[in-house]
Amino acid sequence: MHTILKTNSSFIAFFVYLFLLLSCENFYYEDISEIVPISSNLNETTIIVNGSITSENKFHSLTLTKPMSLNSMNPDSISGAHVYLVIETDTFEYQESIYHNYGDIVFRQHGTYISKDSISGKPNCLHSLHIEYKDKVYIASDTMIKVKPLNLSELKFYYQPDLFESSTPYFKDKIILNILCHHFGYKQPNIYQIITVDKYLNKKMISTVYHHNNIDPQGVLSEWNKILAIWTGINDSVWIIKHSISQPYENFLIDVFKETEWKTGFFSEVSANPSSNVTNGGMGYFYASDIYKKSIPIIELKQFIENE
């Protein structure tokens, strides 16, 4: 009886082994004959644009760089480009900062271009940046959306008294304003800059808040939807600058956040290049923004928060 069972077990084991052996035959084949090396000219002809035009009358700037290569951790700046901005029928020239005549430029460097004159954008108009570099012309266009006046209820602040019990001048009469960095479900996307000045350290502090007009679970559930803690004196004031942005630029920001701040979210996606409004194979974004500024005493803001 034991001999029969042993024989049957060996017979079954042989067929299982034979089945596994045959099933493991590899028929996969990949034709790599069409794969070619990445052109070394990519970094020579491709540009990345990073800049904006706002409705504020000032010298506006932008940067031009080349894509980073595997052999370099730092992007190379693009020098010697011809850059100009077209708003309706008006043309405004830009000049590289190292050659610019404006005397108050602190950091002069290759790849940074500044408008030759103080200029301001026009709401409800198309703004087209033209870049001529190495026999190629790149154009980046964006429409400046008219910004609506600031309503404090748009910003969901909450505050807490200073946690430190100290007579040290730096901690005296301080409060902490808290607000989430990203907010979702608004009709119109906007960017808010919240500016305070630390008088004790003589330092300007800028916090940025984003209002998105979509409901993105990757942003909502991400651990990186951080809380901004804004330290300020109870007797100080805060500047709030509201920026309008177009829908294409909002889409670009969402792409960027998915590659950066929201990368570790529950719904993280496969990496991809962010969208761009730069033609002819360029990357990056040049956007137009109407702005609204308002200075608010912290005491007034505190009372508003308490009554909300």
C-alpha cells in the first residue's frame, strides 16, 4: 500500500515539474533597434521659462535656463537671448540683468532678464512673451484675468495666542496666524501672498496660499497640505496681495504640485512633465496676473476671525 502511494506521488510530482518547466519558457522579445541616444543638442536648443507680468507698475523680471542633464545637478542659465513682451499693440523690451541700466538691481546674473522700463500688465488682455535664442523663436502667452477685491472671508485664518510665557522682547505681544496652504472647490483660482515684517529680526516674511477651482483628492489627502504658521505682533499690520490666475496657469500649478508637494499623497501618480505655454518645444511657464493689495491691522484681523 505504501509502495503504491509512493509511486503515485512520484508520478504526480514528475508531471507538476514538467508543467512548470514548460510554462517558464520565455517568449518575450523587445526590439531595441529603434532606440537611439538622446540628442546632445537638447540642452543647447531647449529653454525653460520662469516669469510673470502683473498689473503692478514696476520692473518685471524672468529667468531663462536650460534643462538639467544627468551629468549636472544645476541648470545652466541662458545668456544672450532677445526677449520682449507684447501687450495688444505695445512692445516692451527686456534686458539681461548684468547689462541693465537700472541702478537698484541687487543681484545681477546671467539668465535673468528685466524689463528696460517700469511696466504694468492690462487686465482682460493677452500678454505674449517672445524669446529669440539660437535661431529659434519661443512664444509664451497668457491672458490676465481681472481680479476681484479682497474679502477677508476668502481666507480661512484661525489664530492662537503666543505659546511662550516670556518677557523677551521677541515673544512679547505675539500671536500666531494659521492657515492651510491649499484650498479647493472655488469658482476662480487665485494666489494669495501674506506678508508680515518681523521688526525684531528686521525681516520680511512671505507666506503663499492657493485657492484651486477643483476638488483633487491627491491634494486634499496629502500629508503635504501643510498648515502655514504666521508669527506676527498684535500691534502690527499684515499685507495681503491677491493674484488672479488663468485656468491654463492653474493647470500648470496642479501639475507642478503633483510632482512636488503632493508626490507622497495617497493618490500619487506616475511622474510626467508639467504642462507649459511655451511654444516650439520650450518648457516652464510665463503667466499674467492682476493683483489687489490690502493692508490690515492685526487687531482688526483678530476681531474678524473671532466673529466668524
